Amino acid sequence: MFWLKNKFMKKLPRDAEASNVLVGEVDFLESPFVAFVRLQQAVMLGALTEVPVPTRFLFVLLGPKGKSKSYREIGRAIATLMSDEVFHDIAYKAKGRKDLLAGIDEFLDEVIVLPPGEWDPDIRIEPPKSLPSSDKRKNMYAGVEAPQMNGDTPHDAGHGGGGHQVGEELQRTRRFCGGLVLDVKRKLPFFASDFYDALNIQSLSAILFIYLGTVTNAITFGGLLGDATENMQGVLESFLGTALTGAVFCLLAGQPLTILSSTGPVLVFERLLFSFSKDNGFDYLEFRLWIGLWSGLFCLVLVATDASFLVQYFTRFTEEGFSALISFIFIYDAFKKMIKLAHHNPINSEFDHNLITHYDCRCVPGNLSLLDTSAWTNSTDLPENATWASLTIQQCEKFGGQLVGKACDYVPDITLMSFILFFGTYTCSMALKKFKTSRFFPTT
């Protein structure tokens, strides 16, 4: 009801967000303190704002006493900046202090400043005949930012058209292997530095991160491939393939800081290929070899014909679609394994600790088994004094015995422990993900 009664709120759009400018004097500072804060999510700050609008930006200026007038003027300047449509778009997308300063410079380029003493404040300044539009500034800003995006706008880099520029590496040469030759010429001067730069201690963290990222992917997909292909491709094969292809790619592609491993679509392909080979009587590994050779041939044809220029038409939809597919496959396989584990190792819900003295399991002769145990030693490796009670489960079933006792159906609580590890790992991962934005261990 307040929204309807407040006339000012009727003029605001439903998704409007506020910027609070706070300035003041304190007696415990010797120099001014300034902070410009952008919240990750807009929040309601109670009575801080005059209207119930969530706050996204906070500007705080505190300084020593005696300069309150200058503090108010700075606050007015910031409020004026945030009221500019172009600048608050820059503030939404800014990644650091430099972006904000660039936005202020762009704002000042369009501002008319009247120096004090050069004009009479009593004289009325006539307003312009036509209000200048901010569309030109928006387009100029969009033209600067567009190369960082992967949109589907027209590919002209002018100020009025938006779009993004096409780099030299994505331009079609219309020559046989022309793109490959130009790529080698571009990368050759930096080929050696890509490797001896890694000897710097500052590269150690990146090297460890890439190594761990590659190893964990190889282990994860190696285990999944082993289950999907009946261990024809497992962890060892995944390690070997990742090592060989990663070394060749880093040496020839000029990208030594790229994580290479199997992905979700590859896992789905291998699973379908193994089922197809098994149903049609093909040798899976031989079939897989021919597919790899043909894939390599197609890659060579694409390189020779400069087909890589088609990448400029790909949008973020393609990348996000594959990312969503990979995430769905991982989540699906994780729950599928847990359900399969619960089926083969059910939780023993009927266990009673008070009846632990009654739980036992022994092998007794069955209806069709031999009662004379001395005949076992003639054809088996059992000792001469072997009895029914000394046989293992496999031996008892082999000689026609049967298991008797309440402990024979005992199943360890593998499923319960697996579920604890499952949700515990997820909880730890989410907690560590949020930990980087917490107040612990700041950058300083």
C-alpha cells in the first residue's frame, strides 16, 4: 500500500536501485578516507534511504573537522555522477579503480564547466534549444567494450553500430594453410618466453593450479570411462592420453597454460560408442583408433582451409550450452553411482547392538553335499583337517554347503558412509567457494 500511496514511488521503475552518498566529519582521522562500494546484490538498508528502494552503491567520505563544505561538494559531485545514465552503467560493469576513473574522465568530457569569477551568478543561463542525447555516448562506450564480449551484433567497429572487432587471427586468408602460416609467424617470437617465463617464482601457483586441475580431471574421467567401457579405458589410459596430447598441444599451439582433459560430451560419446561396438560385435579399441585417425584428418582439412574464421560467429550460448551439459552429466553420474551403491550395499537397518552375541555365520552341509570331508583332500588343496566350519563362503558354496546364522546377511554401512562423504564434500566445496569473499585472509 505504501508503494501506491507514495507519489514518488510511482515514478520509479520496479527494478530501481539506490546509491547512498554518506559524508561526514570525525575527530579521529588526520586525512580524508574515501570508499566506493558496489554490493553484489542490492539490499534494503532500512531508514538510510528516504524511500524503500534497495541499495546497490555506497559512497563514504570521512575526514577531519573543518572541511565540511568541501566534503558536501564532493558528495554532490558523486551524486551527480551516479545520476548520469552512462556513468552508472560503467559503475555496474567496472572491475577496478581504473574503470571508474575512465568513467569520470568520459563524464567530464561532456560537461560544461563555468569558472568562478568569470560569470555573474545572478544572470540566468539560457537552456539549450535541444537536450543532447546520451545515445551517442552509450554507443561510444559500447564500441569500446564490445571486443570483450561475444555477442551477435553486427561486426562493424564504428561508434554508431556497436558490435565487436574481428582479430587478425580470425580473418580468412583464402590461401592454403594461410592461417597456420600467419599463426606460426605471430607465435614464433614468443615461443621461447612461454616456457622460460615459467621459471619465475610468480608462475609457481599457476603451474600447481593447472597441474592439479589436469590431474583431478584425468582421475575423475578416467574412473567414469572405466565404468563406461568395462575398463578398456581407465585412469591409466586417461593419464597417458592427457600427458601426450597435453605435451604436443603446449609445444605446438603456444598455449602452455591451458587445462586439457576429457569432458562431459567425450564421456557420453565413449559410452555410446562402446555400447554400439558391443551390440554390433566390433572391437571397441580398434574402432576408437579409426575414429581418432579420421578426426585428426578432419582437423588437418579444417586447418588447411582456414575454417577457424567461423569461430567469430559463435556466441556465449554455445559455450554455456556445453557447460550446462557437462554439469548435468556430472550431477547425473554422481547420483546414479550413489543409487547403484545403495542398491548393492543396502543399509542394515535391523541391526540391534543388544543382540550382537547372537550374530554368527557358519557353513553346514547341504542336502546334496558330501558328509565325508576326507574326500576333499583328494581333489582339492584343502588341508587334511578341514571341516565345514573352516570353509570360506566360496568354498562352502562350491561343495554344496549352506550358510546359517543371522550374521550371514550382514552388510557394512558402505552406503551411509558414502552419503556422508557425498554431502560432506559438497558442503565443503560450497563453503570454500564462499570463503574467498569472507573477511578472513584479505589480499593485504
